[in-house]
Amino acid sequence: MFLTIGELINSTRDEVKEALQEKDEELIRRLAREQDEAGADVIDLNAGESMEDEKEDMDWLIDLVEDEVDDVRIAIDTPDPEVLEFALEKVENKPVINSISNEEDKAESREIASGYDADIIGLAMGEEGMPATVEDRLNETEALLDKCEDLGIDKDQLYIDVIAMTIGSNQEQGQYVLDSVREIKDEFDVKTNIGLSNMSFGLPDRGLINRTVFAMLLEAGLDAALIDPTDVPMMDTLKAAEALLGVDKNCLNYLQYKRSS
């Protein structure tokens, strides 16, 4: 089953940053509710812009979202190991850890992740920074899988993020991302993920770019993505692609989706 991770409660977005500062409960509740109703399987929570108040703000976000949405799954989106461990102890349902990588300063987060029953987004990047090619992504994936195996992290917990980069500055990245999904799944038999909106950064009509590459990635075998689930054309693309690819048996989910829309 494809994992739809709702991306809207992120402190890099101005309205969320302001809501954290003003403790605007209604905005956070609305974003959580709307994403859940639109079909998000997981709701991503990021309070990183709060800096020294990140832990307190993550605490506040978890309380609000879990109160607003029944049986919600939360993705804990933080680079801070202390915040990560705090949130993993706090959440009620099986979380998603967003994210770990090969970077040396992520060692503590990798260690923490190994101690929990969580799905884990693993970035295909390390000390060399953002991967430039398909080969870079494959090498970083192999290295991360080795580190995770040493820690006892089951491969089935992992979603390898293939690192989307804007095609506006490097057009080759579109094909690289598609090829990376196929080759990572073929070579390592592991699930894949992407932060979809990065692909269209700096281009006009970003939604068109995002929806088009989304359909192509689904055909390549993508298993999860951070997206805006309230973007109706985006969710239309997901449901139609699943029906066309035979993932949605007898098109039942597509039919139910269209009848309820």
C-alpha cells in the first residue's frame, strides 16, 4: 500500500511558523483534520524553525494532532536526536521517523531509530552531501543499509528517500530520480520515498510538474511520498495511477474515491 505522508504541518511554512509562535491551536487542528480527511496515512510534524523551543513545540503539536485525529500516525521530522527520542516515547501509534542518513552527525539518530517499532525514511546521502547521480544514490543506499543492518534495523522498516532536486537548475535530475527508484528497488529490494515538491522548485505551475513526475514515479515503483494531500489533482493522480497500474484491484479504491468526492 502506498504511504501518503501529509507535509503541511511544517515550520518552514510561514503560517505554521506563526501558529507555533502564537500557539494557534485552530490552525494546527484544521491542517491535521483536512489532511486526514483528504487521505493522508501519516501526518508529518516539523517544529525545527522553533530552534531552542523545538522540543516544547513538538510536544504541543503531537498533543493537538492526536487529539484532533483519531488513530493518527505521526512522522517525526527533526534533526535533533533529543527531540526525536522524546517524540518517539510520546506518540500513541506507530510513527515514521523522518529521517536518518549516512552522515556522521546522524549516528545518534540512527541509534535511537534502532530501538523503536517505526517506519524510517532513510536519505540516500552522506558526508559528500546531495547525491549528483544515480550511482551516488545507489552507493549511499548500500552504505545506509549496511549501517542499519549493524544496528538491527529491519530492511522492511525502511523507505529510502531518493533525494529530489529541482529540475529547474539541473534537468537531468528528473531522469536520475526515476532511474534511482527503479534501480534501488531492483538491487536492494527496499521501499522508496520522495519529498515530491522539491522537483518543481523555481518553476512556474509547480503543481503540473509535481503531478506529472508523481505519475511517472508511481509507475517506477515509488512506495511513499511527502505531498499535500489536500491538493485534489495530486490525489486524483495517485488514485488513477494505482488503478492503471493494477495496484488497486478491480479499481475499487478509485471508484470509492470518486464517489466520495
